Amino acid sequence: MIVGAMLDAGADFVALQDAIGSLQIGGYKLSTRRKNVSGIEALKFEVEVLELQPERHLHEIRAMIQGAKIMPKVASDAIRTFEVLAEAEAKVHRTTPDQVHFHEVGAVDSIIDIVSAAWGFDHLGISDVHVSALPMGTGFAKSRHGIIPVPAPATVELLAGFQLRLNDGPSEMVTPTGAAVLKAFARPAAEVIPFEVEQIGYGAGTKDFADRPNVLRLMLGRKGHRFDADELVEIAANIDDLNPQVYDHVSERLFAAGARDVTITATIMKKGRPGVILSVLAEPAIRERLAAIIFAETSTIGLRFHPVSRLKLPRQTISVETRFGTIRVKVSGIGSHPLTIAPEYDDCHHAALTHSVPLKVVMEEARSAATQVKP
């Protein structure tokens, strides 16, 4: 339903087929069709499984996605979605993420759903995802492990921190796959969001309900404020006895776990000892996860944290075509007057190596192409 809503809101189905086609899997067919639901013309995205699929582990799915010809950000976002799902399943089954057997979610249709969602967020240039309270449904559902309660245990784990409406709906209303996508990309919506709607998409579900239309509505647009704002937490540690080479590794792990920013600042500690301040900005909900990484990877034995508020320029990520291929560019500014145009380093780095040209040449061409794109 998420992918259907994205396609209905303007995502290119042919481009999606090309991206999914680069995955090393077979035995499926992608299609879309219009479905009238209570007078609403919604789009049904369907994955028809044509062959029996094997059960897969996390490392197999990770390798499959890494080997696909898709944007690096799409690949990393899709992998992150499977990782949060594996963590939830591991907690439910009292095992480790790498030992989790993906049954229904490891099937080809669920892999395609998750990769397609990651592709759609990137393709549409969506920077923030806010979700309203989610209906959890009632009853029981069949799984490979037997009969389980609704909502499924993994779904409950994934949606911790989200606004939920328990006992709302006649059956399973949010699947583990959908919950994993929300966990990886979204956050609960505030009570009031100043929002200028620019495009609306409806994704159709399979079931028909007597008490509600089974559609997912996606509204794309811009926040109405002159500046964007968000509430984060800053985690910091003073360190003076760590090999400096470790900081690059720590930063990579923190970013992969969802940190918004990681900085290292030189400082002078007590008794004149040189040291550094490791600072991390992140969503409050993942504070404990990031703290665990810092404790595991550094020599610090204590962390401090405090809430911080940010004002930031509205931003969007666009894809531009250059003679070196497609490059993503982050454009920040107010209205039709961008103040900063920043090509994505990973895309430019890959293109520079592929075409044996200087990195600065790729970045300048991408920046120039972005200035020609109308807002």
C-alpha cells in the first residue's frame, strides 16, 4: 500500500521496475491496477510470486541488495529497514539478528516491497515522513510459527514509540513489513503540522472492510514555516585515551544507526591533557542505541545528553542527469531561491571513479544541472 501510494503520487513505475530488476531474484511479476475503494480511485501495487522462494537470512538479503544496480542511499535505506526488522524478530524469538530466519518477510514479495519503498522515498525526494496514529486491528493471524495475536509480536516491537490505536480494525491492519518501513523512515506526527499539500496518492489494500476504506493516503508537500524545526537530543563524551583512527569507524556506525550528525572537536581537558569531544545529534527515540555504540567502540565510561532544538532551511533531494550518470543533489533554501546546492558525495565519488575524471568536475556539473531544475 505504501508503494502504491507513492506510484499514485507520481513515482515512475517503469523506473521502479528497472531498479527491482537489478536484484538477483526471479520468479515474480510486478503490476499495477486501479481499484475503486468507497469512491476513491486508489492504485494497487502487486507482486505476483511465480516460483517457490527459499527462506533467507539477513546476510543473504544484505548481499542481494548491495549487489543491485540502485542508488547507494536506496540500498543503505533498504538494508537498514531489514536490520530493524531483524532486531525486532530476534527480540521476539530470543536469538540474534544474523540468526533470524526471514519467512514471510524474506520472501520475494516482501523484499520487493521494502526495496520499492526505499526507492520511492528517494525518487520522490521525501526528506521527512510523519505518520498519524496507526490502527492495530484485532484477532489472530496465521504465520509460519503458528497462530499469533494481532498485532503481530514483531509489529509491536517495531512500532514502540509510535501513536497506536489498539483494538481498531477487524483484522491485521499493519503488517511487520509495513511496520519495518515506518520504523526505518518515519516518526509520529505532531498534533499540528503547518503543511502545504502539493500531491496526494492513494495506495489500495487487498481486503475490503465494512467500516472503512482500505487505502493508505500519502500527502506530499512542504512545511508552511519559513524555517523547518525539529527536536533532537545531543549525546556527548570527553575522550583523551583513544586511538584517533577509531573515530572514523565510530562515526560510520553511529550514522548507520540513525545519527543525524557526528562531530569531533579538539579540546583541552584537566591537567592540560589534549582530548576530543565526541558529539552526536539524533532522534530522542534512538538515544540508548547510540549510547550503546559509543560505550562499545570508545574508551569513555560516561555520557551526557540534553535536548536541543534546531532551525533549518527547508530542503529537498533531487536527481539530476549528467554525462557521468544520475547524481542526487540536496537543495536548501526558501521558496524558489536556493541558498545551497550540495551534490551527494557518494554519487559523485562513484561517478568520478567509474569515468576516471576528477571529483570536482563531477560535482560542478551536478551543481550546474541542479540550477536548471525548476522548483
